[in-house]
Amino acid sequence: MTERAAPFHCPYCGDEDLRPSEEGHGAWECRACNRAFQLKFLGLLARGPRAESPRGGAS
């Protein structure tokens, strides 16, 4: 990944006044509620075939 993942809003108060934190990669500070949080990429989800849910009713 070449760019930092940027959140659109604070997960605590919903405000958009966010700044990158000096705590490390993926760390952000919210100026509105004075909280710090960190984003972390966990990986890609393995998507297998989806089983269709059975539908009620007579056939």
C-alpha cells in the first residue's frame, strides 16, 4: 500500500475534523472529541460460493 487509509469521520463522535497522529501508521486524532484511534488493514475476505437461502411457499 502506498497511501495511508484515510477515515471520513471519527468512529466515536462522527466529526470530520481528523488529523494524522504521530503515533504511527494508521493512527488518527479527532480534534472535535479529542480522541485517538488507529486503522488497521486485516486482509482480504475469502469469498466462496454463496448458498441461496430457502424460500418459503409451495412449489
